[in-house]
Amino acid sequence: MKNQLEKIRAEAAGLIAAAEGEQTLDALRVRFLGKKGELTAILKQMGGLSTEERPFVGALANEVRGELEQAVAARAGALAASAQARRLAAETIDVTLPGKKPVLGGRHPRGIVLDELKTIFLGMGFSVATGPEIEYDKYNFEMLNMPKSHPSRDTQDTFYVTENILLRTQTSGMQIRTMLSQKPPIRIICPGRVYRADAADATHSPIFNQIEGLAVDRGITFTDMKGTLDLFFKQLYGPETKTRFRPHHFAYTEPSAEMDMSCYKCGGKGCPMCKGEGWIEILGCGMVHPKVLENCGINPEIYSGFAFGAGLERITLMRYAIDDMRLLYDNDLRFLRQFNEGGMQP
Ligand SMILES: [Zn+2]
């Protein structure tokens, strides 16, 4: 029996020390130390030993068990350590490799131009008024001197939500809302999205942006309007820019005018940009109709005002000499990157 124990001790020690992998090691543990293992099998035969032999064999068996248990634990530790070493080696990060640069967003040309416009008007004492894009017919048309039967409504193909609610066709609703809630003096600009049932082409889109302006106070005259708008375009396109006003008709202004500015490209000589005219049509304007003031509870005998409205896309196209409005909506990064030096690099 003693020989059997020595044999197990030698054999097991060798196998355990050489075990590759946790599964092999566990199988060896079960084979030698398990309940049905070889060591247990020998111990079960101890009943057949004499009383003199039994303590010696018992002590030896315990010694062998202890040794094997230790060997298994040591081998398990060594295997775990080498597994971790392999994992660390495989997961090594080369911190000297170049990193991935995040793509930075950039500013849309229309937003850049809108900020320029805001800066110019804020400098002249105007503030910015914004409001709902889903508007009451009342604020979009009726109070602007365009009752339901008015022919001017035909020129603005409207998306109606209900009979009395629509997608605003102009930001004029904000002029009305401001006049209803605020006493003169009023000086506001109203930039924002507007909607008209137009098919998209190089100069039209069913969604576009307007910027309107309104000034109401005692003694405001047509000259104030001309001076304000002339200064606005000189600041935007340069001090040599000239402006001119042509008579026009709008329901909400009287008198009304359309304003042209001298072509920024040829300086008024005539070129493809201005179609040989030397002038570019830029906005509509006029003195606020007395009826509109009255509708908003402002006495037209005491107060007067001027208003104007321009397409923000149109100003943006001209600012950057872009020939197709759809480029402003396409989200083509090759186009948009041109307006953002340093930003939006892939
Ligand atoms: Zn020109």
C-alpha cells in the first residue's frame, strides 16, 4: 500500500506540473483527489491493515493528499497568470498611433447670413421676434388687411391645417402679435421659416425663410424706411451699394414699394448675375397700412410705421453668388464645407 501511495505521488506530481489548461488540471484533480479518485480508493482499503501499519499509512496518505492539493493550486495559479499575460499582450494599445479625428459640424451659409443681418439690425436698435410656424388665418392674413375674399391671397398658395389655421406664408403674424402685445415705439425683425405650396426649382421651395422688419413710432416716414434699408444693404454688400425703390402694391402697406439694389457683381454695369439690368430685386416694403395699425389697437392718427420683408435664401444666394436655391437644402457636405474654413473636415 505504501508503494501504491508513492507511485500515485510521483505520477500525479508529474502530470499536474505538466498540465496545460484548466480543464486538464481539473480532470487530474478528479482522477487523483476526487471522491472516486485513486487516492480515495487506496484509503478505502486501510481497513485491511494491521493496527501497527495503519497510522503510518494514514499519515503518508494525508501527506500525499496535501502535496497533491498544493500542486493543483500552484498549477492553477500559474495557468491563470500565464493566461492573463497572454491577454494583456493581445490587448496592447499602441498609443503612438494617430487617433481618429471627430468630424466637426459647421455653420450653414443661411445661418451665417442670418447672423450678419441680425447684427446689423440689432445695431440699429431693432430686436428679434420669433413665433409659431402654425398660425391663425387671422394673424397671417385677416389683420393684415387681407380678408378671406381678398385677391392678394391668391398669390400666396397656402397650406391650410383647418379653415382657420395654416402654415404661415410669411412671418407677418409676428408683426401683428407684437403690435397687439406691445405699445410703440416698436422696432423688430422677424426671421423664420414660412411655407407656400410651390414646387421646388432653382428659385422656389415650399419651405423657405423670410426676414421681415417693422418700425412703429410717432412721426415715422418713408424717408426713415429708405434710410434704414439703404444702410442695411450698404453694411451687407459694401458702402458703394446703391438702392432704388419702385412703386408696388401690397394689401398691408400704403404706399408700397419694391426695392432693388445695385448689382454687387458688376456694380450696376450689367452682367449675367443681374441679367444685364445692373439692379437686383431684393425686397418688398412700405408704410404700414393705417387699417393694420387700427386692427392692432394703434391709433394711425398718432403713430405711423414701415415694414419690409425679404427672402433669406435669396439674400444668401446673392451673398455667395450661388445659382441654385436647392443647394441650400440638399445637405451636400462638399457644398457646405466651402463656408466653413477649418471646420467639417472628414
Ligand atoms: Zn450685374
